Amino acid sequence: MPSNPTKILLLTTMVSGVLVSVSSNSWFSAWMGLEVNLMSFIPLMSNIKNMYNTEASLKYFIVQVLASATLMFVVTMKAATEGLFTHTEAYSTTMLICTPLLLKSGAAPLHWWFPGVMEGLSWENCTLLMTIQKAAPLMLLSYSIENNAFTTTIILSSVIIGAIGGLNQTSLRKIMTYSSINHTGWMLTAMITSESMWVMYFATYSLLVTTVVATIKLSKASFINQTMMTNKESLVMKFMMFTSLLSLGGLPPFTGFMPKWFVIQSMTTSNLAPMATLMVAMSLITLYYYLKICYSSFLILNAEPKWSTSIQKNYPSSHISAMILTAISLAGMLLCTTLTSMT
């Protein structure tokens, strides 16, 4: 986390930009909050000592500026042609407003920038990109999204591409990227079935992503084959990593299954059972490439390099926080069920 006042200031203004966008009552103030958020996140991404960080920040800046300019153009044209305070919007207007917001959130088929940017970032910035940076675009989407053919196409594209795209990946960052695209499809589905369910889904998803990244950072792994090179004394760490991944994939009875369960119930009551069946099938594919990591590390090969034979008896604070997050991701669903039955 931030180690100097500059990073603390940038994180504060980044969150402030999200809050401005979420609480705004006009598209202009929402756009202003998005720009404050972007201008705060770009310095956090860039690093003069790392060429890949700088390249990723430049890619992200270009894409976000393109989306912001498109959003302002569409809103200005809407105000000029349909009137600024009209409540009945044309189908094409809604589609045009949603498109730049979908580009900002990295939903398929507008996801082409997402894997390349994620690959060049540190794990802390990857967490911010998959959680906080999605909050404002998704909240603005929830104001104008409708259940139509355009939204259904985006949802199915996100779910299918997010599942199939991660099959042939060896980079853990890209696997997390396509998992995020898949979860974006589920969040959009929650938006069209319930007004507030997507907020619960997003909060649970953010917790699980933070847990997975916290456990991956402990092993210092960036690729699948590096998870096999951790020392034998860190079985607890490997257990935390893989159970958190399975929870993120939505395997019952872990916490990650709870929001998907609610979304499936809402889709069934809304007569969207065929789409729910397809989304569940795609979630099984995401579980497959999570299990692929676990299988290769636990069963096929367990190599131990000579330079990692030290036994860590005194757990630092990063280990303790990762353990706490993992416990929440494993037992959160059981705890919520117990509290619900008690009340």
C-alpha cells in the first residue's frame, strides 16, 4: 500500500473522483469525476524505472480519454437533439451512452486494451484496475442500462470471451483479466434483473480479487509454472491461493458462489433461464483454468529451488492480512447463511 504522501494523495483523489461520479446528478459532473479519477490513477501506474508500467499507463490513458470524449460528445448531442431533461430516451441514444462506459469498464467486445494494460502493472495497480476503477463506469451504466438486444449481446460476449480467453493463458495477470471480464458480464446481468444486486456482487468480487492478489503476492509468482516452485514449507500459502481462486470462480460452498446464486435466482424469475444456463456453463470453464493451476502445482510437480529453503516461522503483517481475507472468502457464505437463519 502507499508508502509516501504522494501515493496517499493520489489514492485519496482517485477515490474522490469515483465518489463525485457516483453521487452526481448530471452527466457533466459525472464526466468530471471520471477525469479526476483518471488523472489520479495514471501517476500511480507509471514508473520511470519500469518500461512496462509506463507503456501500460499510456495505453490506459489513451483508451480512457477516447471513452470520455465519446461520452461527452454523445451527451452533448443528446442535449442538443432530444432535450436535456427528457426521461424517454431513444434506443440508439441509450446504446451510444452505454458504449463508452462499457469501454471504460473493460466489457467484451470492448476489452481489447484490458489484457495488455494488466500485463504491465504491479499487483497493487492490478487490484485497483479490477475493483475501484470499475466502480464509477458500472454505477453510471446502472442508471441507463436496459434489458434489450444490445445489453444481451454485451453480457454474452463478456461471459464467453472471459471464459474462453483464459484457457490458453500462462500469465496469472491475464488469467485474472479474463476472469474480470467474465465477472463484468455477471454484474451487467445483475443490473438488468435488480437495481441493487450488482452492488452486492461488485463488493463480493472486490473482496475476492483483493484476497487472490494478496495471496499471489506472497508467492511472488507471475506465471503458472512459477506456482510449482514455491518451497514445501509454504503449503498454507498455496492452500490460501488456490482456495481463493476457487472462491473467485464461484465454487460452492465458498463465498464467491453466493452472488452468482442470487443472480441465477433473479434470472430464473425474470424468464432468463436459457441465458443463465449458458452463463453457468461458462463459469465452469473459468473454474477449469483455476483448477488447472491447482492441479499442476499440487499433483503433477512440486519442485523446490535451493534458494527458497528458509522456513518462515514469524509471519509478517502481509501474511496475516492474507490469512484473514482468505478466511472471509472461504467462510463468508456460511456466516451469511447463519446470520440470515438467526434473524
